[in-house]
Amino acid sequence: MTQPATVNAAQTKTVSTHKEPLLSRRTRHWLGHGAAYIFMIALALVFMIPLLWMLSTSLKARWEVFAWPPQWIPATIHWENYVEAFTRYPMGRFMLNSVILVAANIVGELFAVPLVAYGFARLRFPGKNALFLIMLGTMMIPGHIKLIPLFTIYNRLGWIDTYLPLIVPAFFGSPFFIFLMVQYMKTIPRDLDDAARIDGAGTWGILYRVLLPLCIPPLTIIVVFTFLWTWNEFLHPLIFLNSFELFPVQVGLALFKGRYSVEWNLFMAATLISIIPILILYFFSQKQLIGGIASVGLKG
């Protein structure tokens, strides 16, 4: 008589163990992703606070900049600050000068870096390792120490107050970019070189037809970093340029700082316009840039 009761208890226990959870797996998945997105949006807003404050300041009157408590939305939006910022100083000309410097430096780096990196990564010659170490050693020298010798050399060459001191060094290659390219080229099998030589390709053909199409990630890093470094360069143009019409955008922005005061609303308006090219560059190249850095880091 006790056996049916035992069977019923076992069945009840089995049914209870197979009850559906309070939240389905799909619901938990969406909740987890939603919480992650909310956290990332909140974090992005925190990092955007300086940019939003820059935008708010650029639309204020001069007396509202230091008002307390601070106002994120000005009482009267002054769009004319942007017009005045570009008429007070020739910011359009300054930005064009920066574009010229950026384009010339990118061309120089893309010309020199693959050539030097190909020699270190693929060719065999006496003293290659020593020269590579010397090149890496130049990265340890602070840039400020080289300013006086460089100014002396450029002055004797008659390059002061020209763009040559800001462009010519790029055609010798940056040690950082050369190192990245060498590390990446070493991960490409040499069998591709041998196969290309069998097909009749020479050294230049192997470099430009075989290796460079496979080096898109480091080339992307070279283009983006060269753009950022050249566009944001302030010290070298300030030292090597004297003519007002040759100033790049960063030196032009410094003109808004007077000896006794700063017109922060105009300064922020001009600065906000000057960073738009950087934001556009990052928007269109972020996928290739992040993938390139990851691939170079993994393969190098």
C-alpha cells in the first residue's frame, strides 16, 4: 500500500525540479545587454562632459562664461561667436596650412616607413641588428633636447620660416612606425616572397605587390597617428615658423590668449571647429584603427 505513495512523491519531486525559471534565458540575455548599453552610454556621457562644456561656452556671451552657478544652456545662444572667431583671426587659412602639413607628412611616412621596414624585416646585410637597435634608441631621446640642434641645422640650411623643417623629417620615417611595420612584416611567411620571385618579381615587386597589400593594419595606424600628431603639433611650428600666414591651426588658436585676458567664448568656438576633422577621421577609421592596433599587438 505504501508503494503508490512513494511513486507519487517521486513524480512530484521530478516535476518540481523541472519548473521554468522566473526569467527566461532570452529575457536575461536582453536585460544583460540592456544594462551593459546603459552603462556604456553613461560612461560615454561622462567622457563627453568636456566637449559639451566647450560647446556650451562657445555659445555664451563673454560675461556668462564664469557665471555662478554655471549654466549649461545659455540664456541667449550666440551663434555669432563662430563668425567672430573666424573673422578675428584667419582660422580658415590656419586650418588649410594644417591640412597641407598633414598631407605632406602622411605622404612622407607612407613613402619612407615601408622601405626602411622592408630592409630590416626581409633583407640581410651586415650590421642590420645594430642599426635596428640604434634606430630604436633614438625613440628614447626626448624631443625637446633636439630642438636647439635642429634649429641650428635648419637655420644654416635656410629652412627657417618654411614648411621644410616640418615636412622633410617625415620622408626619413618615424622610428615608432618603422618598428610597428617591421614587427608586422616578420609575421608574413617568407614563402610568399619565394613564390613571387619564382614568378619573376623583383625586390620592388615583392614589396609593393605582395607585402604592402597585406600590411593594411599598420598602414592605417601610420595614417591616423600621423594625422593626429601633425594636426595637434604646436611646439615645432611655433619655433620654426615666423610668418603669420604660415601658422597652422594650433598656433593660430594660441592667438586667442592675450597677455592679460582670454576671450574664452571665441577660443572655445575656434577650438571646437578645429577638432571636427579629428572627430570625422576617428568616426570613419575607428574599426580599422582598433583592428590594426590589435593585430599588430598580437602578431608582433
